[in-house]
Amino acid sequence: MLRITTGEKEDSIVFSIEGRLCGAWADEARGEWVRFRERVNGHPIVLDLAGLTYVDPAGECLLREILSSGARVRSSGVLISHIVDRVRTQIPPKLG
């Protein structure tokens, strides 16, 4: 099961992923992410992973893509926090 929601806060726009980010659901989430990015108009993005329970390699690839865009992350739990930290180490540093 996968649930994706979006919302606005005073200082940012939130993209929330809950459930299992894997396989075909990771592909579906990528499509939602692309559509979401088209609407944010440069506002800061918060990626809310507090409800995420599982991530497979396809999900990690999507997380890498989202984190590479500069989104801030809100997560909870040791497993998801560890995955986020590991994915961050795989992002090349920005030049300039």
C-alpha cells in the first residue's frame, strides 16, 4: 500500500509518502513527484517520510532523485532515517 499526499505550510510545500515505496508503487510515486514539482514554483519542499514503512532499491532511486532536488526531509524511525542518510551519501556534491 502507498499513499501520497501534498499540502502547504507557511514556509514550504509538503510531499508526503506513506506505506511501502517499492516496485510499481515507486514508479507511481515518481509520476506524482514529477507532477508535484511542476506546481511548486520554486517554493521550498519538505519530503515527509514519517509514515514510510519500507523502501526497496526502486524507492531508494526515487528518494535520491527527490533529495537531489534540494528537498528537506522529515522522517521518523531508525530504518527510514538510515535509508535517507545512505541515499544522501550517494548524491554527488553540487559544484559552484
